[in-house]
Amino acid sequence: MTQLWLLLLSIQLFASSPVFLGVDTFFEEKRFRDLAGKRVALAINQTSVDKDHETTLSRFLSHNIQIVALFSPEHGIQGRAYAGESIAHSSHHGIPIHSLHGESRRPSPEMLQNIDAIIYDIQCTGVRAYTYPTMLFYLMESAAKKGIEVIVLDRPNPINGLTIDGPMLEEKWRSYIGYINVPYCHGMTIGELSLFFNEEYQIGCKLTVVPMKGWRRSMSFRDTALTWIPPSPNIPEPDTPLYNLMTGLLGELQIVNIGIGYTLPFKIVGAPWIKATDFAEKLNQQHLPGIHFQPFYFRPFYGAYGGQDCEGILIRITDATAYEPLSTQYLILGILKSLYPKEFAQKFSSSRKELFCKANGTEEIYKILMEEKYPAWKLIEFQKKDRESFLAKRKKYLLPYPN
């Protein structure tokens, strides 16, 4: 009885322990005093809020920090723009906003004039193939050349800080959507990634990472009890990043609809030529951990097969700490090809190859899909040893967050 009471108490304490973001820690510890008299730029967007929903910008302004510039990522400073849409420079209450997803991706020398420190505070999605980490990398490189300090206010990896899966990045496929050689799912926070950038790529930036308090590596974003603000239009809910890992690459090929253009982005996979029960049954027979596939029927409003009746699967995560997202995605691709070779071949267009390979970070996945009749398990086994090597390297950059 005593043991049960202690267990219940520990669960209650865990559930009630607040997560303080890097921005909360920064002001709680009065680190803003170090910025007195300095000219500061903020790299922010709509996700840049503290645990009590106050914006990062307003917190800095309320402490009379001199904000001389704002840097905005893909989707713009308010998050309204679509993926890939070019964003123009603008201003906010007289503060210039420099878009790093428009005419230029790197800050120009003119943008960095009269700046002493850059504060980065943007929520990411926990995957390599996302432009926000690349934006930070570019900022750090440019700041290092000018002797400008960079301060990263840490935020949760919304998937968790434990799951490592997917291929590494080959130099040939380095791009703005994937710039660093880490697994597709790396299990690091943005602060930890910045430490990795700075040393592994010898950037030499004057870098400070302000850690969170109360965050545990086993937490998904929903576990934090923080308010989720979509970092981009198709990542609407706190669990969407977990599903994006399982279908996002599949979406690059546009063979099937993955819920973009419907109410369940990244959570479904379907097409008019799929038989829902057969597809779900075959996937469930593979017994992947932490995942269940439910037969599903839907009609997309727009996008792939817009307005057409589709059959497929609804993916349900049963254990977010056990599931293997990229393995799941490659299994879906392999089973699609095995069950529907004719339709797969018709839709497997070489015009999508470059973007697919950039997102994967390698061409080998594409080759396996092209050449193998039953590619599922060969895809899943790909680069397991490389990920093990990465695990050893990554340890030195991990902040002391408990599991």
C-alpha cells in the first residue's frame, strides 16, 4: 500500500512539475542584465512565447533591451506563409524584419550592422529536414564572422529527446531543408543542435545556450503541458511532429495523400486504388513497435486526389517512446510497392527525386525503392550502424536533461 501511495505521489509530482522554457530561464535568472547597452536582434516567429504565453519580443522590450532588428524564418514572422513561399522584408513597430526565406537565406553584412547579440527562440519540429535549424546554422556562421554573440533559448524537441531513427545526411544532398549530418530523427533540442553545429562544423561562434528547467528527455510536447503554437501551417497539433516523421517523406513523392488537404495532416495514408482493410492488415502483420494501423476512408478537400474517395490507413501511436518513425515510414512505402506495384510505378515519378533525396539526406532510399521488388525491410535496416556511431558522438553535446 505504501509503495502504491509513493508511486501515485511521484506521478502527481511529475505531472504538476512545470516546464520552464529557455526564455523563462533567461528572465528568471535575470540574464537580460548582460545585454544592458547592447544592440540586440531577435530570431523569432509566432512560436516565440514563454510558458505564460507572453511573446519573447514583448518580454525583451518590457526590460528595456534595445531591439534593433528581427530575423524571420520560413512561413514568416507570423507563420502565415505556405511552405516554400518567399517572404519579403518588412517592419514591426519600427523594428526592421529581415526575412531569411526570401531573396536571401543568409543574413547579409548590411543586416548585421550595429548588432552586438542575436537571440534565437523558435520552436522546431525535431527533424533534420526542416528549415529552422538551417536558419540557425547560417545565423551562427554569419555572426561568427562579425564577432557577434549568439544566444539560443532552448525549447523542447516535440517528439522527445530519446528517439533516434532514419538515415544520415550525405554531403551531396546537403541543402537548406537539411544541412547537418545527423539522423533524420536526431533526438536533440535546438540548443543541443547549436552546440553540435558550433564544434562539429567548426563555426567558432561565441555561443550561449540557455537551458530549460523541468523538461525530461522522455517527454513529447504534449507531456510538457505547454501551449502548442503551430510552427508551420501543416503542423497544427502538439502530436503532429510524431506523425510527420512517419509520412512526411512519403508526401514528397506524392504517390498517396498523407492528410495534407484533409483534417489529419500526416496521420493518414490513402489513395483511390488502395484497399483499406488489406493495407492495414498487411502493415499490422509486420508488428512494428508502438504503432497500430486502422483502416480509414476519406475524401481530401484538395491536394493529392482532391475530391476523390480514398481508402487507406489511420496511424495510431500506442507508445511514443517505443515507435520507430522512419522504419514505419519505410515499411509503408515498401508495402505500398509490394501490394500495388502497377499504381506505385505509375506514380513514382523521377521529377520528385531531387526533393525526396534532399529530405532523406541520401539517394540510397530512392534506389532501393526503384530496384527492389519487396523493399520494406531493406529500407528499415539501412544505416543502422551509422546511427550507432552518431549516438556516441552526440553525447558530448547533450544538456543535462534527465530521462
